[in-house]
Amino acid sequence: MVIIGGGIMGASLAWWLTRSADAPAVTVIERDPSLARASSMLSAASIRQQYSTVENIRLSRFGWEFLSAAPELLGVDVGLKRRGYLILARPEGRATLEANSALQHAEGVATELLEPEALAARFPWLNTEGIALGALGRDEGWFDPALLHGGFRAGARARGADWAHGTVTGIDIAGGRATGVRLESGDRLAADMVVNAAGWQSGAVAALAGQELPVGPDLRTVFVLSSPDSAHINATAPLTVDPGGVWFRPEGAGFIAGMEAPAPAADPWAFAPDWSQFEEAVWPLLAARVPAFERLRTTGAWAGHYDWNRADQNALLGPLPGLDNLFHVSGFSGHGLQQAPAVGRGMAELILTGAWATLDLSAFAATRLAEGRRVVELNVI
């Protein structure tokens, strides 16, 4: 098997595959061993179970349990911070938040609904003006993506997976099957199975095999912030999502924050932070919601891509019609890192047995594109 992409999805899949007695020989090809531009390393690295679809809830619940047990499973403490998510809603969003919470409760997720008075009592630094309801998740938080990735990679390599440095420029097809990949170096690797785990570049990789995968880059800026007299906020704040679209969470002694980009990046390879977004959108929203943040200052920023699924902003898993041994693991649209443990296991079982086993991820089958089926997730952040 050749896995194209050595980020979090490629590493997780290799780890799960190599745990099986029936594991194929696995080679992971990564164009940038430093992962400096990989979504895995440029993520805000947070995990939540507050979704509006059962399938996404279950993926992240598995992820939470895996991260909690990472010291035993990977031999690595991934620095899991159990601080929760706080999602705020205006009056027009109240019914949706209540419905989402009911679904989450049915799945065993500990989501607590808080009226404005309860929010103000729990988080006195929060301005609740215009807020009708808040949903606070308990088994949620954030972690270190490099530690999680390193644990997957080290474990897979210890059981025989090979990591190769190279850029895939072609996928060979014969008899309706992928038979290998060609590299920029001129080398060719034969393969019985190929996995496209190339993140935001996975649409371009699919095109090498003549397939259309509606996945491309969506650049997001994460701002690193400091604020005087905010130690009490840093000590108590969950990852907080404002109805205006901005989110923030503690990071070290300060904070990080971000929101959806106003427009696609002109050059997806530039990775330039959008500094104007802080002044024009992020800061005003943060200062209105947290009065102490009126004195926020940026101390840094970075930009990284979501692997944006233009069809429905959810995972695209498995083969597309016409090539049943070319598997896609893509399209997570911002929630891939937290779902990597579950997706790696599910895809390993699908590849090795031909069916979903521990986790039924059939809702995310890439074939839904041809079927005209979509997964509707209301909580895409």
C-alpha cells in the first residue's frame, strides 16, 4: 500500500494498519517531512463533541477517548486540556442549539445548556448581551497536534511502515485499478492499493487518477493574542464560539483566536496571515463579547488550510466509482485532526476487510457525491 500524504490522516491510518496481523507493506509518501504547511500542524488542535449529526458526534467521541488514553496507546501524553467548548447562540439560534444538545445527550455527550444568567455567573468576564443560550461541553478541549502525529508515526514505523520523502506526480491505472504512483524524482512505486490522504491537496491528487474530488484549500488565520489583566479569563475560559463567527481559547499565558476567511487566498502557497482580519472583524467581535479584550494585542499569527469539501464540508472516505483500490481520506473542512484516530481505524478496517467494522462510517462514503447525497452538519466552525 502507498499512502499519499504523511500528515495526521496518513499517520493515523498507517498506525492502525500496522497493528493488524494482515497488514500490507505500507509506504507513506510525504512531500515535506517537516510538515510546515500541513493542516495537521497549523490547526488550532481542538476537539469537541458538539455536532449536529450522529456520525460526527461518534467520530469525535472516539477521538476524545483515544486522546485520553494516548499515554497507554501511543506512549505519548498529547497534552490534552480538558477545558470544554462554549457555543453561544442568539435568540434566532436558540432552537438549533437546543436540538443539537438533545441529540448529543442521546449519544451520551455531556452538554450543559446555560441561560444568560447562568452564563454570567459561571463566566463573569463574558458579556451576555444578545445571547439567548449557551452550550457548554465537558469532554472537549485542545491538545498538541505534533505530539499526536509523532506518536502515530513512531508507532507505525516501529511496526514496519516506511516513510518516504517525495512528491507524487502521477497515479498509474491499468485494468480499472491503481497500480502504482510516479514521483517527481522519476521513481515509481508499484502498489496494490493507493490512499489519497493529501489533505488540502487531495483534490489535485485525485485528478492525477482522472477523478474529481471537490476538495481544495481554505486558508484560515490564527491570531496569537495577549491581554493585560486577563489571567482570570485565561484560567477559566473554555474554547468559546461567538455567534458572530469568531472563536478564542487560552494558549499559554495568552490566547489564540480566529474566524472564517472573508475570501479565498489568492495564492494558496503563500500562507500569509490576514492581518487586516484582526482589526476589521476579529477584535471588534472579541471586545464586544469579552470587555477585557478591548486591550487585546496581537503577538503573532499563522495561517493554515482547511481541506475544504465544497460539497458539504464533511469527510469523504473510501473509493470513488471506477477505481475500487484508490481510497480517499479527505474533505474534513476543519475537524479532521480531532477525527483522525477514528477515521484511521475505520479506514484500516474497510481496507483490510472490505467493510466497516468497529465504526460505521458509511455516511461519509465518497460515493455519496455520485449518489447526490449530502451530510448536513450545522456546527462547522
